[in-house]
Amino acid sequence: MEKRGIDISHHQGDIDFDKLKGNIDFAMVRTSYGAFYEDKKYKQNIAGLERIGVPYGLYHFSYAKSVDSAKKEADGFINIIKKYNPTYPVVIDIESSSRTSNLRQDTLVDIADTICKKIEDAGYYVMIYANLDYLNNKLNDSKLDRYDKWLAEWKGKPSYNKPFGIWQYSSKGSIPGINGNVDLNVSYKDYPSIIKSNKLNNNDNPVILDKENIISEINYVVKKGDNLSKIASKYGTTYQALASYNNITNPNKIYIGQIIRVPNSSSGIKPSTYVVKKNDTLIDIAKKYGIDWKELYNKNKDVIGKNPNLIKPGQVLEI
């Protein structure tokens, strides 16, 4: 049973999901990369796919250089995916980068195994994405054989000699609703049935966001000039509570781009995102949350585009 799909990230820009509908069977969405940065389009992309009823999986691009950094990446990834119910695999993307190209083979294998085990232990169907060279020469170890593979090999026929479940066969696909190139994939397994029957990926306990988009916790991205006390004050809690909740051993050491998780039980916390609905306007949304529409627009220029009067259903705005 073959299904045709794509993988998407912020590199595809704003996708017209209404045009995309009917042209693919599934999609793989990049949520994040490194330790720890969120893809700025992942919420919008997931919301769009859910709206048009296309099943999806989620993936994280790893920059881990050690087992310790692999654990941190896995924790951050799990914190994102636990908010969703993907019916395709949850994937760790391991490929050459300026940060990891010089890693020894045994180190890279340990990194992949560490991340996969943590994700698997959290209740997800885990998969490894890599190109043919990496699968043959960097990740060719028996301890990784039990993990499903997503092969990247851009040619007419795959040549990998071990089992794999998804094949990325092109990086220059063209699909209605997406401007520019997009990766094309074929899936050989009925992942939705496998994942649902085994109650994986939160499918035994579906994550449901209410109409106000209230979530169990907020992901706060550390900015220049931030400290833990300042962040705690913003959300009506203490730096000690945030340090404990995030397993931060030294509260005086946080870094720009780090994700600080804030539990939604803290007083005064508002939803961190809003999914645009039909007939919404930026002014109406801003009034709803007691903020200025210009402030809301400036926060979401990369999502909305140049015209603040043109917002589209399914867009995910940061509040």
C-alpha cells in the first residue's frame, strides 16, 4: 500500500492548504531543530493539515554532538509533540551539518539511539531520517536496525539494502498550494493503522485544544536581556518553580533561543497562540486578548505577510 506525501517546514513559506487538499496522502512537518529552536511555521502547518484532514508526522533536525545534548534535544522534541496526535511517525532527522560532520560513527550511532529510545519510551512510533550515505556508512549499526527508517535517495529507484518505511525520492517536487520546490515521499506502510492499533503518538489519549486554544503549558523562547526571574514574573510564578519544572540546575544560566516551559496552572497565563477562524480580523483578535492590533501584527509578520488586513483561516498567531 503506497501513499504519496511531502515534508514541509518554514522553507515552504505560507502554504495554501485549500489548494493542497486532494494532492497528497500525508505530510511530514518539521517542528524544530538543534537544542532548541522551533520551526516558525510548524504550528501553522499542523493547523492547516488538520483543517483539510491530511494525516501527518512530525520531525526534528538534530544538531546533537554528544549523548547529553541528544537527551536535551529529545526532551524538547517530546515537549512539542505531546500537544498533537500525529498518525504518521515521529522522526529524528540525522544528516550532515557543519556542527556534526566530524563526529565519529560510534558517537553518531549513540546519539541516534539515545534520542530514539527517549521518544519511544514516551509512547511514540519513532523513525530515523537520513540519506543513503549516512544509512550505509554512519548509521549502519545493529543497535539501530530495530528503528524504522525514512530514506532520502533522490533517484528513480531506491538502492538501500535494509528495510525502510518511507522513501524521499525528490527534493524538487511541485505541488499545488506551495510556491517553489518541495520534497516528495512515498510511504510503504499503513502508519495510521499501526500507530492507532498500538495506541501510540497520543492516540489512546487524544490532545484536544478548546475553542480558546488554551494549552497545558507555554513554550517561552528566551530573548536577549531575559533572565529566569524576569520570565517568571511575566507569568506570575517564581524562578525556582520554573527552574524545577525545566530541570535547570543553574537558574542564572539560560541562553538566547532556549525554550522555557511554563505550566498553564500558573496564575494569569493566557493562551500563547490563536488559530485564525473564518471572518476573524486582526483588530477583533487583538481586542479579545487585550493587546494592540499593531503589536499583534508585528509579532506575526512572518505568518501574516505584508498586509495586516489579510489574515487567513488556519494561520497560527503568537499572542
